[in-house]
Amino acid sequence: MRRSPNSGTPTMLLPISLKMYLSYTETLDWAWSVREMWAGLDADIHDRVTLAVLPSFPAIADMRRILNGSGIHWGAQDLAWADSGPYTGEVSPADLAQLDCTFAETGHAERRTLFHETDDTVLRKNIAAFRNGLTPIVCVGEPNRGPASAALAECQQQLIHTLPHHTEATGSAVIAYEPKWAIGAAEPAPLEHIAHVYQGLSEWLPAAFPQLSTKVIYGGSAGPGLLSALDGNADGLFLGRFAHDVSALQTIICEAAKLG
């Protein structure tokens, strides 16, 4: 059964996007390993951390089978803006809800660059997520390295154009700050840069979107040690390739629990 990402009021959020790196069978083997690792952690860690897995579309039903009852959430890396209709190759948000997905990722830089998604596309997908009781993980970030103040302003403009302002769209939203120049890089953005954007968004979002409950997490070469170094300047991490190593993922989870 699909649960609220805030059930148990955990304070740190760790979604993992597997992108298309692992094969179908590798994904399932990895998921079983993650479930076993998670089950071996203390209950207070489960109370302090929300863990979620976003596999490729073909693996979502199996992810539900593997992770159901574990306390780990699952979701999708994308969704259509329509619930049904003549949309060849698209995946219905209503179907994702029936698969008990908690989260749906929107606005990732790769979707914008490779598949030419616009702010309007992302807005329609976010509305579809809210309509179906899904929590969107809305990716924002500046294209080029520059001052943190400019990065914050860019993220605010992206959110103004991609999050619905009307009161009918209520619920939770996760804002994933991912500077495009840090995605796939050897190192994450500088700590003070991340902190400035996090603090600015955290202060601005409640006034800009009072109907939404929001968290701000960081993604972009996020790995072990980053949360501790940020020292509270993130509500979690949006994890990628570093989470393929289950032992590294466990390290990050334990870091998050100490901050939660």
C-alpha cells in the first residue's frame, strides 16, 4: 500500500534514481540486497530516514513486490501529463498510483536536454502527479557554474514556472537542487554554494507555495560524507551511481540518521 513520504515523520529523504545504468536483472538483484541491508538497520534509523528507489519503468512492478512491507518507498523517473489517451510510449500517472508509487521525478536536466522538455511540460507533469496523489521530485538547477546567488534566482524562476500555484494542487513536493554542471561530475558543488541555495529555497518556498509541504534535497555527484559536511544544509540527497554500491548506500543512510 502506498504511504505518505512523511509517515513516521522522518526528517531526512534519500531517493535513488537508477536511471538506465542497471539491467532489469541487475536492478532486481540490487533491490533484494538493499532490502536486506535496510532490514538489518536499527529501527530508529528507519524512523529518521525515508529511503526510496526510482527504477526504470519495467522494474516498478517487481520493485513493489520486492520492497512491499520493508518500509522502503518506490517511484518513477518520469510520468505522462495525462492519465489516459493516445500517448504512445508514455506511462500514465494513474497507473503509477495503482502500483503504489510514492514519488515521480520531473524536470531532470537530461529530460530537458535530450527530450526537449520545457517548463510547461514539467508543470503539466507536476499537476498530474498531484492529481494522482504522487509526490513529485522536481529537479531544478543552473546550467553553468557561477555565483550561488544567481543559482538561487535561477531555481526560483524554474519553480515559479513548473509548480502549480492554485490551491487545488496540494500535498508534498520534493525540490531536488541539481546544478547541471555537477551532474555526473567527479565532485559535488562546493558546500557553501549548496548551503546558500538550500537556505534560500527553504525560506522562500513556504511563502511562494503555501499550499505545499516541501523538502529541499541536493543531487549531483552526491555520495558518502556529503550530508555530514553539509551539516544540516539539506533535507536529504538525491542519489545516483554512488548508491549502486550497497555498502556506500548504507554509509549514507547512517549519516542521514545522525542528522535526522
